[in-house]
Amino acid sequence: MSELSSLLLAMDTGLVAGLIVVALVVGAAIAGLATWLILKQVSKKRSAAKLDETSQRVEEMLAKAQAECKQLKKEAILESKEQDLKRRNEFDQEMKEKRAEQQRVEARLTREEDALEKRETEISRKEQSLEDQKKNLEKKTAEVQKTQEQVSHQHELMMQELERISQLTKEEAKKQLSEEILDETRRDLAVQVRNMEQQAKDEAELNAKNIITLAIQRCAADHTSETTVSVVPLPSDDMKARIIGREGRNIRAIENATGIELVIDDTPEVVILSGFDPVRREIARLTLEKLISDGRIHPAKIEETVEKVTKDLEQQIKEAGENATFEVGIFGLHPELIKLIGRLKFRTSYGQNVYRHSIEVAQLAGLMAQELGLDVNFAKRAGLLHDIGKAVDHEQEGTHIQLGADIAKKYKENAMIVNAIMAHHGDVEPKTIEAVLIQAADAISGARPGARRETGAGYVKRLEKLEEIGAGFKGVDKCYAIQAGREVRVIVKPEQIDDAKATFLAKDIAKKIESELEYPGQIKVNVIREFRSVEFAK
């Protein structure tokens, strides 16, 4: 019972506490609601006051804006009036200018109309004058025609009388007169041509002599004359037997390995090497000298020595080609062209070393090109390569000119270089002045005293051919080759060849010599016409 009372007491206490909490919460809610209602009333009063203040401000701003608008409107109206006035003034000014311009144009048109009227008047006056002149001209033309008919009639009568007196028809007289005029014209033309040629020759010869003299003074080249044989000295005649070998096996081995013939005769202490290929002949000479110096001469040693000498000589040829390009000052040549230039060291032409000749031509051409203001490098390059075909013409068919041009094309040389090579003997027309210089330099190098030689039989044959060519022309009395074949003197018959024909005869003989003969340098053709009138006083 006591426990139940305690439980109930505890429950009543909790309920009371809960009721108290509820009462507190409800009171707080009522208080909060009352506070909210009070705050809301206060807020409404404040909002009403702010609204009234705002409305007052808006009315003030609206009034101010209306006042500003009125002011702006007034200003805009004033500005518009000013712009309108300004435009009106500008329009008035423009109209004044246009009126002034129109007045000037009208005045100019008036002046032009006046000028046109004057011009029309003048033209009318001139037309009338021309008409009068035309009538006068027609009248004079009729008179002239009538006079011309009279003159023609008189001319016919005169021609008939002349034909009767001269016993020649009109065509025959015209032909005779034409022939006389043609002969006289030819003589005058020949005299003028001769004078002009002489003047041009004098001037050209003077300039050419100066240029060539300067070039020769600055270029000095040595020449070595070689033949188709080489001589190898021996220490004693006993060496001949060792060179021949048992049953001739050594000499056969040397000849087979080198392609050169060994001549061993009674000449004391020498062996002669004979062959047309100068490179092979040089290989044979060096081989034989090495074998004689070594003392061991047998087929195996001969083959070994020939092989070694060949390699050494190829190196020498390459070095010779490089030395030539360095001496001339030309660079950028193909290596094979350099080797071919080196091979020219062992070639000769009329006894003149082609290697030294090519270097001399390059130097002469370069010096002359420099004097004339031309391309010096081009002239030197063409001069060095002009005889390159002689390095291979024993191995291939064709002239050295064609072979040289083919070689230059093969190794991508300039087309003008190829033309200079082909034109240096006049086979083709030179396309550049440098090509003409190559011709001149080649002639200078070959025609220098002592530069070339020729056999006695060839020399005599050339002189006979010169005299034969000169004597083969009509009207030639005698012909002589003088100055070692450098000049041909042709004596003509004066009754058949006059002075005019003598000039053309010299040209014809020179052309025939150029086409039929090969010769170094140049040949002077001297045609002599002499007329003597002899009478005896008794």
C-alpha cells in the first residue's frame, strides 16, 4: 500500500511538472504572439511614415525632372534653330559659288563660240583659196602634160637620131652603159673597201699588238721537244745481254708488259725505246732504269717493276694536272679532267709539249681577257682545256677537237667552254669573244720562234703547196713562198688583173690556203701588180 502511495505520489509529481512545462510553453507562445502583434503595428506605422517620405521625394524629383526637361527642350530648340540657320547660310554660299561658276562657264562658252565662228570664217576663206589653187593647179597640170607630151615626142626623135648615129639600139646602149657603170662602181667599191680595211687593220693591229705584247711580256713558258723515241743510257755494253735475256725472254717480257719496242743495236751503252704512246714509253723508260739500277732482270721482276712504275706514273700524272690548275688559277675541275691534263705532259705536237702549251694558252688568254675587260676565269679554263682531246686521241677515233668537245660535255663543262674547244682551229663559228681569244692565244703559243718544229720533208712540201695554190689562180704570173713559209708573194699580170681585182685575189688565195693547208701561226698573202711602160728615145 505504501508502495502504491509512493508510485502515485511520483506520478502526480511528474504530471505537475509536465503541466508546469506546458503552461510555461503556452505562456511563452502567447507572449511571443503578443510581441509579434505589437511589432507588426509598429512596423506598419514606420512603413507608412517612410512611404509618405518617399512619395514626397518622388514628387520633388519629378518636379525637378520636369523642370530639367523643359530646360533641355528649350536648349534643343535653340540648337536646332542655330543648325538650321547655319545650313541655310552654307546653302546660300554654295548657291552663290555655283552661280559664279555657271557664269564663268557661260562666259567661256561664249568665248569659244566666238572663236569657233572666227575659225569657221577662216576655214571658209581657206576653202575658197584652196578651190582657187586647185583650179590653177589643174590648169598648170594640163599645161605640164602638154609640155611633157612635147618633150616625149622630142625625146623619141632624139633617141631615133642617137640610134641612127651610134648604130646601137636602145637596149644595146643601156647594156653597154650599165656594164661601164658597174665596172666603175666595182673599182670605186674596191678602193673604198681597201681603204676601210687598211684603216681597220691599222687600228686593230695597233690595239692587238698592244694587248698581245702585254700578254706575252707577262707570260713566259718553256717548251721541251720530244720525239717518238727515248734513249736509256747503260752502265756498260754487258748490260745489253742481260736485258735481252736467255733466248730473248727478258726483252720480250718488257715489250709485252709495256707495249714499247726496245731497239738494241751497235750503239754503245744505250738502249732505244720506240713507240707512239708517250705514256707507255715513259713507263718503259722508268722500268728499264729501275731494272738496271737493281741488277735483277727476269720476267717476274719485270712485271712487278712495270706494275709499280705504272702506279707511280699515274700519281705523277694526277699531280701534274693539279699543278697545272694551280699554276693557271682554275679550280673546280672534274678529277678525270685533271688526270687528262696531267697526261698531256707526255704528249707533243710539232715537237711542242702539249702540257706546257695548254698552260701557256690559258695564261695568254687570261691576260688578254683581262686587258679587254672579259671573263678571265672563263678564258683561262677554255685555254687549259682546248687541247684536252690530245690526251686520248691515240686511244679513240676522231680528231682531237671532237674528242675534246665530247670529253668536256661528258664531265659537265659549260656549253661556251665546249664551243671554245671546237672553235680554236676555226672548225665552227666562235660564239664568245673569249673563244676568239683562245684562237689567238693558241696561234701565239704555236707560232713563237722555236716553239714548234717540223721535218724537212714536211716543210718543203708545205712551201710547194703554197706556191701551187697561189699559181693556180687566173691572171697570176709568178708565185713565191718566202720567210720560211710565213709569206706568199704573188705577182700578177697587170693587163689581166687591175688594182680592184688584186684585192679580191688576195682574199681568195688566203681562203684557199686556210681550207687546204695545216700550218702553225699565220701566212701573209702579198699580191703585187706592177705596170711598166717602156719607150726608147731615138
